[in-house]
Amino acid sequence: MNGKVGGAFSSSGTQHGGQETTLFSIITNLLHFGMIIVGLPYSHQGQMSMAEIVGGAPYGATTVAGGDGSRTPSAIDLAGARHQGELIAQTAAKIFG
């Protein structure tokens, strides 16, 4: 995995369910294996929404699934995951293209 580009994403049962801690744990392992990490920067404006409960952190895309897993990712959460995926692909293309 050395030199490959990647990122982390997570979900939790509540808004304060440890999403960022989980992302840090994943990222630490990816760095251990020599990966180049791309997060979810504030170019994804949706993660700053105050109109609804949304996931997202500068460290990776997230969603709040609910304690019983009944909540599906919102449109904003999915847009954040797609944005992070695009950034990962663009970074890989810049390095290896």
C-alpha cells in the first residue's frame, strides 16, 4: 500500500458518536502502511450546514446512522463522500498520471 492514495470514512449512531476519533484511528493505520491520505476539506461546504444533521469532518466523509442503523446517509453526506472520492482520484492522477 506504500505510496497509494486513499482516505477514510465512517458512520456513528449519534452526532457525537466518535466519528473524528474513528477517522484518526483509520488514518493512523493507513499512514503506517505508507499511504498518502486525502481528507474532506472545507471545499465541501455541506459539512458546515446548520439546516439539518449532517456528517463530514476535514479528516473524511461521515454520516450519522442512528443508534439502530435506521438513518440513511443524507444527500449532503453522500455529496461529501463523492467530493472526497473525486479529490482522492484527482490526487492519484496528479501523482501517477
